[in-house]
Amino acid sequence: MKILVVDDSELILDRLVGLLHGLHGMAEIDTAETLAEALQRAQAGRPRLIILDFHLPDGNASQILPELKKIDQTMLIAVLTNDANAPNRAKCMQAGADWFFDKSTEFEKVLELIKVESARHSSDDANPKAGFRKK
């Protein structure tokens, strides 16, 4: 499964990429630090899942979500942020995010999501007639 991790914190990027490398089924892990890089890498690499920070140097996640969904409507997007308030959650979910997680309290949920989607993606590859079940 291809994953794109978008965060301007080197610490978060290193932590997520390190954890992802140990998971079964990770075909490719790419990173970006800005919205512009994220859009470029999503267009070029067509990741299955994007882990996207809310605040980035060139804007916030809600600005890019519709563009990412235009690339591929089946692409899954999880926003992972330290600014997990109700208005930001609502903005992101309305703009096309599939999930919205708080970095400080739900980091482990992102890893569980990745494990589930990786297993699901692997089984869908083995059985092309299997339907996609989005949470």
C-alpha cells in the first residue's frame, strides 16, 4: 500500500515513517512538508492513504482536501493535528477528510487505521472483486 505522510515537523515525519516501515504490506512511503508538495506527490504517486497535518507552512488541510479528492475519490485521507477542535474537524470532514485525529491523544488510532487499511488493501488485491469498505 502506498502512503503519503504530510507534516512540517521532522520529528513527526520520522516517527510515522519509522513506524510504517515495520508494518506488513507497506509498498511505498512518501513524505511532504507543504500543501504544494503534498499535491504534487499525490498526483505523481497516487497514494492509497494520506496522513495530513492540519497546519502547514503554506496553509491548512481543509484548503487542499478537495483537490486531493479530485485526483482520486477513493484515496483515503486522515488529518492528524495538534489543533483538533470542533471547527477544524468540521472543516476537514466537509472538505473531504475520511478521518480526523488528535496527535496528542489519538496517534495510536492512526497506526491502527493504517494496519486495517493495509490488510484490507492486500486482501482487495488478492480478490479484485472484493468491495471497498470505507469506515
